[in-house]
Amino acid sequence: MRKSTFTASAVLVGTVIGAGIFGIPFALSKVGLLIGFFYILIIGLVNLLILLAYGEVIERSRGDHQMAGYAEMYLGKAGKNIAALTMLFGNIGALLIYMIGIGDFSYALFSPTLGGSPFVYALIFFILASLAILVGLNLIVVIEKVMVVLLIGIVILFLLIGFPEIKIENLAYSNFGNIFFPYGILLFSFGGVTAISEMRRVLKDKSKFRRAIVLGLSIPFVIYLLFSLVVVGVSGTETTPEAVIGLQNYLGGGVTSLGAILGILTMGTSFLTLGIITKKLLVKDYKLDSTIAWVLTCFIPFFIYLAGLKDFIEVISIIGAVMGGMNGILVLMMYKKAKKMGQEKPNLTIKIPSLIYYLLFAIFGLGIVYEIVFVILK
């Protein structure tokens, strides 16, 4: 594998694997592992189609844009505004989730010796990450590659520790009563549309674009399966929303520390990548000054955090179902238009049958409606 292919895939892996990995075991514990694994397979394949379709949109288009720019090209001014708002709300929501998670995991890891509170650790991370976002993509790409290797190593170590403690009865449990619960969490956890433009930019051999996307999503797919197997296999229906912290009663404090390190690494890299992408969206597609774009990118989620919105699972589910669903619908619409209106010959092309195309539309649309109604009625 060429170095640039791994680099491009690392950008996607770093974006995809973030806070969602810690929400997945809790979501799967509500329905059971067998149903949950099927869920992961379906949502993973759906997201792979969306990422490949968006990759084709980019390849058929002239110029270097973020999603709002491509939406304007194929869906007009209204499409641009909808895409921009969807991306901004989705990205800000994701940045908020990462800030919540990093504060909690840093507190779990460092408070026994240093004291403090989740807010203090979230504030320290916010300052460091905001400065890193000012540096630009080149540094972030280096960080992504290192973090992906560390991430895989820690997950393997975690599996070795937890696998012997898996209980068979936890693997056989099923509950169809919560069948819709994992949807938004998994859609969020596989979301990587925002990374595709950056992937292509750092990929020297554009003919490897498809391979880089498939590899970049396959790694999270395998990690999610194995991670959920261990967490739910050990703690069963007692799995906690933050997954690894709840394993202390089963595997000891060392595993909690290892899980906290994993959480800080995954959410930290995702925060940096997504922050860079959001800033570029504001600069390129809305012509904002770079400093203003940086302030909006970093400080809006920070002020929302200060306002007290800190329900980890609920925010993940809402952002995944609503914003992830909107992204999916927009990509499908652009994909269909780009097939007819695209100006460039693409290296990456896919064919989505009409039945699958409209089925995906229905899944995303119904998911959005269900999540909104659920939040209103809650």
C-alpha cells in the first residue's frame, strides 16, 4: 500500500472513530449483540455507499470545495444553504460531543492524582485543540497517522484483556422492543462525509481514491464489532453509556484507564480533523476571514457546552439521525445530478440501483422524522 493511500485512509479513520465508538456498546446492549451486529453491517454498508457516491461527486466536479460548494453546483443556491446549515449544525454538534467525552474521560484518567473536574479538563483540551486547528491540515495529517496506529494498538490490548471475561449469556440476549434505538448512534458513528474532500487532496494517486475510502471505513467497521463484542460480552445489559468506564467493576481500574486513553485519542483526533474541515467550509464556501471562521468553529460548541448541554448519548443520537440523515439525502441528490452534469471524467464511479437509491432516501427521511418526533414526545 502506498504511503499516501494510508495517509488518506487515516484522515477518514480519524474522523469516523470518535465519540460514537463509546456509544455503540450501550446502543447494542439495548437490542442484543446479534441484532446489533446486523445493524452495524447494514449501517456500515449504507455509509460506504454514501461516501463512495460523494467521492464520485467530487471527482466529476471542477474546483476544490466542501459539501456546500458541491451542493450549489448541482442543487442551486437553496441546496448550498441547506448543505451548509446541515454541515455546520452537524459539525458543531459533533465537536460538542467530543468536548463532553474528552472532559469525562480525562477526569476519569487524571482526577485520582490531579483532582479537578470534567469542565477543567474539557477547557484545557479546548485551548490546546483550538490552537492546533490554527496550524492547518499538514500537522493534523501527521497526528492522524500516529493516532490511528496507537488506536489500533490500544484496541487490540483492550480485546486481549477483556475477551477471556466474556459471558456466553450476554451474547445470546435479544430485545426487539428497542429496535430503533441504535439507528442514530450508529449513523453518527459511521459518518465521514466531511473527510472525503480532504482525503482526495492528500491522495497523490487519484486512482486509489476508492481503495482509500473502503479501507478508511473498513477499519472502523472491524473495530466497532470487536469493541462491542468485548464490552457487551462482559457487562451485558449493565453496559453504561460511556462503555469502558462501566467496566471497572468487571475488569478493574486498569481497563478504565486504558479506555479513557482510547477515548481521549479517538475524540481528540476527530475534533482536530472536523475543526479543520469546518473552518475550511466557512472560508472557502462563505468567504469568511480565516480568523472569524476559526472563532465560529471552535467557540460555538464551547459556549453550548458552557450552557449545560451534556447528555452524551442523546446528543449523539440526534446529530446522527437528523444531520447524518440530511447529509445522506443531499449526497444522493448530488450524486444523481453529477452523473448528468459533471464536468470531469472520474476515476471513482459507482452504480446505485434505483430500488436501493429510493430505499436509502426512505431510510434517511424516516429516521429524521422518527428522531424529531421522539425528542418532542420525550
